[in-house]
Amino acid sequence: MALPQKFLFVLCLVGLVFSQDMPYEEFLAQIQACPSECSCPQNFPRAVYCDNRGLKSIPRIPPYTWYLYMQNNMIETLPLDAVQNATQLRWVNLNRNKITDKGIEEDFLSAMTHLAHLYMDDNLLSSVPSPLPDSLEHLRLSRNRISKIPAGVFVGLEKLNLLDLQGNKLMDDAVTEVSLKGLNNLVQINLAKNQLSRMPLGLPPTTTQLYLDGNNIEKIPADYFKGLPKVAFLRLNHNKLGSSGVPKDVFNISSILDLQLSHNQMTEIPIIPSGLEHLHLDHNKITSVNGSNMCPVSVDSLDSAQNESVPRLQFLRLDGNEINPPIPRDVVMCFRLLRSIVI
């Protein structure tokens, strides 16, 4: 290679490194240490791609890796020495492997002291793994075989704001105040498609999104949401809720924006809070719609009401019930911001 060409090549490499905010020496060390089984793109040097390679074990990860993609392999074990030098890992994707509880070497996870995102969906775990790094923000463990949440497993995880446990084997005695202790800043929790028969206990007051679809829940305690003042998105589709198990004003909380109760056994429409924007009540056993019962304010008072007082409902789904159209006029008069009614 002629001297001007070599010089140009070096300039290009330096440009790539600067664009990644990575010192040149680290860049060279990272590329040179890239495992032969994986790909380490020069234009994204902090990422290591080992996905879809048929791997049965994790190779030694380069020292300056931030993003590690190991999904869609046949990995059974997670040895500590594989990540011992990769102390800067931020994002690890281990979805769709064959990892068991016994396959995770002690301190493999906690050794990654900068880890913010851990994805272990579609593996063979029977318990939430521990110990977890304090830096964790998102933990996804859906579609495993988890039936146990060890006491104290979340203690110290002050940054954790998303926990996905859908599609596991959790029962009521596994989801308690003791097992969820430490989730002080949780925003979203997904417990859909488990084996719960009651509303989970011990959820932190920071919870904004609560997903409980596909369980066996029959009843909601009257004061359940007093401890969840920020809940805005609530999904309870495909449960066993009847109107007798749902106090009429249980959802009358100011924070809620989206409420989904599809595919249950309800015969009546609960009180709709003024701030609610989306309501799914399709495929229940509702026979009639009464505007005076549904409306959170007096319909007569709406003629002179300010816009702030008008109920915010925009989408209402009632198909799959035993309701005959048309929708009563007083329903339309109450919910004046409705854009779509499905019946």
C-alpha cells in the first residue's frame, strides 16, 4: 500500500474511533480481541454480535464491549471468566438459549457492574437469577419456567424500572411484598400469562404500567389501587373477572389513562374515571349501556362545563357482548371526546 493510502486508511480509522467516542488504543484492542465466532463491526466497535451462530458456550468477550448480542444460540452455561474482562458491558441479550439456574456461575451477572439491560427471554430458568448488578434498569425474563422469586433478589436495585416476567409459572405465593421488596423505582411490571388468582401484592407506588393478562384473577379488592397512585396503564384481559368481583368504583382513580378488561365475565360497566382515554370491555357478558350509570359527572352539568371537566374518554370497545345498537344518546352526550365506539 502506498504511503498516502496508508495515511488515509489510518485517518479513516481514527475518524471511526472519534465518532464512537473511543480512544484509538481501545479501538485496536477491541478489534483484535474479537472472538472468531462473533462479529465486531469497525463502525460500531463497542458491539459484539454472536447471535444465530449455533454456539453452546460464550466466548471470551473483548474488554471494551458495551453491547453483547448472544440470542438464538444453544448456550447452557454462563461462566464468569467469559465476561471477567468485559467490565463495561451495558446491554446483554441472551434470549432464546438453553440457560438453566445451575448454568449461571455465581457472580456472572453481578460482575457486570455497568449493566443496564439484561434480556434472558425464552430460556429454561425456574427462578429469578441472583445476584443481579445494582446498575440494572431493564430485566426481561419472559417465557421461562420461573415459579420462584427469591426473597431480597431485588434489594439494592434502585435503578430497575422495568421487570418482565410474563409467560412463566408464578403463583400467588411467589408474588408477595417480601419477594418484590427493593423495587422502589419500578415503572412497568409484566406478570401476564402466569398462574395468579388474585391481584399481586407488594407492588411499589411508582408502578405506572401493570400487565396481568391471561391469569385466573376473579376479584379486585376495593382499596387495591390506593397503594398505586401513579398507575396509568392497566391490562386485565383474559381473566375471570365478573362484576361481583369488581367494585363499581374501583377504577375511579385520577391517574388511569388506559384500562383493558377484554375477555372476562363482567355483566356491568364500572364507573369510568374522568381522565380515562381508552376502555376495552369487549367479549364480556354486558347486556346494556346506561349513560347515567357510566358517566363520572352529571350529564346536565356538562352543557355549562369547562373543557377540563369533560370526561376524556376517546376510545370505547364493547363488541363481543350482548348489547344491541345504537348506543344511547346520554352516553354520547357524556363522552363528547369519543372518536371511536366499537359495538
